[in-house]
Amino acid sequence: MSEPSLYGAAAAAMAADAICAHAGSVTPVAGIILGSGLGGLAQRIENAVAIPFAQVPGFPTATVVGHAGKLIVGALAGRPVVALAGRFHMYEGHDARLAGFPVRVLHALGARTLFVSNAAGGIRRTFRAGDLMLIRDHLNLMFRNPLIGTLEPGDVRFPDMSGPYDPQLAEALRQHASSLGIALQEGVYGGLLGPAYETPAEVRMLDMLGADAVGMSTVPEVIVARAIGMRVAGISCITNMACGISMHPLSHAEVLETTTRVASQFEQLVETFVAAL
């Protein structure tokens, strides 16, 4: 098998077959990727079958604290879903194609809607730690693209990225947040490689470039989703204010502390969103 196909459509189909062997046949209304500290949503999934990443062909073991490293098949709000409690980051040493590979697997299982979430640092000065931000667009400042290489069957060679986050799904999230009494911010997510947090000068640069929040994930997943025709919606949990805007040192422990504090609102919003799909 040539290297480009390691994370391609055929490999995704094999992984989907292995998942179905564990969990039975499933056609999810959505694939859900849960970011750092946001994996608690998995507890709301009923009749759940949890499969460790290591048992899914092509998936490595998750290594980051706050990522359980499990794929969960079950029902959320009565609707079939497949959720990933954790993801693969390029700062762990993974290829961009592997970072986007789980999206191909979700698509191979039948998901045509992708919901992504992440923990992010706030750049816009009106944000506060604990805010939920609807991702309106992103900046790929990782300077890596998961589509580089042989064109995969079913992919668009040059996918249109004029609307990476589906406007109808975004409007649905706005309406659900309003009905739940959740204040939902909106903004542009800046994706960087990491794993070091940004310097004050880098945060000033990101601000000038138009980023409202910054993180180290999500972008490769969304690019793959658009290449294979999936609709995408996304939420960032603003876990801290970015360096230079907040003057205290940043830590991953603070990220997890904040996501724990706002977990209930996040979970209610996603559950309501899925119920209406």
C-alpha cells in the first residue's frame, strides 16, 4: 500500500467495517469530534459502544490529557451518532492526512454532517473564558494541508472553501443557543501547529490577520470534510484569553478547568442541535 492511501478512502472503509464489527451497522446523522475537555458529551450518548482508538485500523492511541481516545457509537437525543472523544494533532508528530483521517471514517460510516469542537484561546478582547464561539471561518496557519498527495476516490481536487462552515447549520446553532438561553459568540478560528502556546507578538499578528480565537486542531478535519462533501458546523470553547491579552501564564490545566465549568451548556447545545438534524 502506498503511503498516500494509508489515510485515504480505502483505509477509511476498512476502519468503518471494523467499527461496524464492534458496534453493529450504523448510519449516523452526524459525526462529532470532541476537543480537549469536552468529551463529557459522550456520557449523554445512549446504548453506547465505546471502541478504543487503538482498535480502529489506522488510528493511533490518543496521547493528550483531556482526550479519552475512544470512538463512541450510540444515540444522542434519540438520533444515531458516532463521536470521537479525542483527536489526532500534528503537534503529536502526526501527518496532516492522519489528522483528517477520522473524518473520512465518519463519512464511510454514512455521516454527511460533521460537528467539530475545540478548546481555544480568546483573541477578541470582548471574549471571556468560558464563552462558546460559533466558528464562522478559519485561518489555516498550520501551513499543512491533508489533501496533499494522490487524489482520493470521491474527493474534489480543489475544494471550494468559500463557506467551510455551513451557514444553515450555523443559523440552527444560533437559534438553539437562543432557545436555551446560551450566549453564543461568533468568530474566526486561527489554527496553528503548536504545541507551544503563542507569544504576545504572535497573538498581535493573529489579531491583525482577523483571528478571534486560536487553537491547534480542527482545520485539517474541516478541509477533508469539505473535500468529500460533508456539511460542517463547529464550536470553540474559549478556555482562556491568549497570551498578551491575559497577563498570567497559560496552562493546559486551565483549559481543562474551563471546559469542565461550561460543559453543561456545551452538551445541551450539541444535543439540541443533533435532535433537530
